[in-house]
Amino acid sequence: MSRYAKAAPGWPREAAHRKATDAHNFPQNHRSSQPVGELLARLDAVRRTGDGRWLARCPAHADRSPSLSIKLADDGRILVHDFAGCPVEDVLAAVGLEVKDLFPPRDPPPEGFRPRHGIPEHRARDLIRLAAREAGIASIVIQDILSGNGTSVDDCQRALRAAETLAEIAREVSSHA
Ligand SMILES: [Zn+2]
């Protein structure tokens, strides 16, 4: 389908005709402030078929009966569907647009904003395993102390290391949060 569009770039645009007859099909606020106006302005034989809905000639094939459906979704996305089957990429490429042009422009991130990067899943699993092991060791040592089962200095130092390791894990996790 796109091959045809490239081979026949001169498919009648009827721009002047369209301006004269279809002006009422372009809601004024869709013309330039919204991406949908940008798309509609590049299509031929645009006809409004409902609220936020249009039909137009598909620019990616020799479309005699307008078969391209354009719909403005509630979230600002533009839904494009060619009933003749042209892929949306081809339809958009034929009028110099890309799929990303179908999405509403995003507000820029606030000043000082840094995207958060979560802990990679495998690292998170390692940290959970490590935390569980260290907590278990500390718990055993403390139980031994409490029950008077003769706890060595080594055991106490090991429990201390476990506490330090848990604090390190907490630091690593919070640096990603
Ligand atoms: Zn088409």
C-alpha cells in the first residue's frame, strides 16, 4: 500500500476545493492547537461524522470512497483506522507524520525532576534473600542470648554484622525509591 503512495505522490489533494467546501468539518479548536487538526489538515475529503470522529481519504492507497477513520479519544490520543487495511504507519508516512504524532504532547517534567530507576528484579531478589538470611542469623543469636545457651563473642559479632548488612540493604533500597 505504501509503495503505491510513493509511486503516486500526485494523488489529487484537492486542497483548494477542500478549503472551500469542508471548512465546517474542521472545528476551529482542532486546527492547530491539537495534533488531530494537524492530521486532518493533511488529509483529503475530510468529513466530520460525529463528535471527535472523521472520515477521510486514505493517503496510502488510491482511496475513492473515504475509508480512513479518525477518532479523537478521550485521553487525547488519535485513533486512525483504514478500513481498506493500510497499516497506520503507512497512512501517517504518506502525509509526513509518525505514530508518535498521534499522542497528545506531554507536559514537560517539573524543574529538578529526575526519573526514578527501580532496582533490577534480580538484584531485588538477591537483597530479599540476603535480608532474610541476615535477619535469621541475628534472630538465632538473640534467642541464644535470651535462653542462656552460652553465646560466644563471635556469635554476637556475627549478629552485629547482620544488623549492619540489613542497614546497608535498607540504604540501597531507599536510594532507588
Ligand atoms: Zn489505505
